[in-house]
Amino acid sequence: MATKPEAPASDAPKSEHGSASPALASADNNSAGKSGRATGKGREAAGSKAGIATGARRLPKGERGGIELLLIQSVEHLGKVGEVVEVKRGYAANYLLPQGLATIATDHHKRMIEKHRAKLEEIARERLAGLRSLLDELVRTSVTIEANANDEGHLYGSVGATEISRSLKQQDLLVSPDNIILQGPLKEVGLYTVKIRLAPEVEGDLKVWVVPSSGDGGAK
């Protein structure tokens, strides 16, 4: 009796209903999902880069072709807080802006800076006027400092800027030792002319008497 020929075997295992194995179908679906997600990420990255490039193109240019920024914090070798600076595009986009050290120098920011600068200049003028008034009083007066001295008038110690500043304070004249310019400490009794520099453009001379302490035998 003749036998029934067997059907050729399929390369892929089939289920009872003749369809492909569920395991293989799941693998195909996962692969397709990963491909879709990868494509989506690619589009997202491309969009992000495009956004950065668009933002970079919007950075305001300065007079020299660089990027004009307002410093939020002082940056060494660049400027102090509140200053408008001009830097290279890469330095602005890759460092200053991401680090929060600067912001875009808009017209509004510039107006605020100018207003603030005018106020600072007014304060500086008032301070300068006060220093000049103090200097006028200093050059009209003199200080007397007692010190231990021998019979020849040589001091056992010396008189410096600290002692002169302390003596001025007793007369309600507040001058820091840093503002008193001496060529060296005073080591003998006598009358000295001492330079007072309250500011680079405000300086004058102060008369300082160094006398022996009571009971010393030096010159009076």
C-alpha cells in the first residue's frame, strides 16, 4: 500500500493554527519598537541642536563683532559684576551663559546700568567733597605726640602712622594710618611735615610735633 508523502518542513516553527511562533513575533515587534524609539530620539536630538543654534544666532553682537553680555558675577580677567562686556560667541554660549555668570545685555539692562552708574558717580562726588573738606581742616591744624626721649632728643622708640592717626582721632579727625605717608618712623623730637593722602587727587601736609614726655630731659 502506498504511503502518503510528508509535507516539507517549514524553516520557522508554527503554532497549532499554522502561524509563526509567538516568541518570534514578539521579537519582531520589540525590534520595530526600538527602531521607532531610536528614530524619535534622533529627531529630538536634532531639534535640540537646532534650538541651541537658533539661540546662539540670537545673541546680540557688539561693536567689534563679538557677543555683548551683562556680567551677573565678577569674572577674573574679564570684568566686574554689572559691567557690559564683549566676548567671543563660543565663550558666551559654552561658558558664561550656561554657568550663570552673565546674561544678555538688553537695552533695558543697559539703561539700568547707566542709571546705577550715575548714582555711583554722584556718591563718589559727595565723598570727594567730604575728603577735601577734611583735608582743609587737617592742613590748618597740627598734632602733638609725646614720646620718651633722652637728653639729646633721640626717642627710645619711634612715632609712626598709627600714633599720628590716634592723635588725630582725639581731635575728632578720622584718618586711617594707611592715609599717612611717612618716609620712615620719626625717631627724634621736633616738628615734622607729614604727607596726608586721602585720595589720589586729595593730599596735603600735616604738621606733627614730637615732644618729650613729661619729666624727660629732652628739648621742649
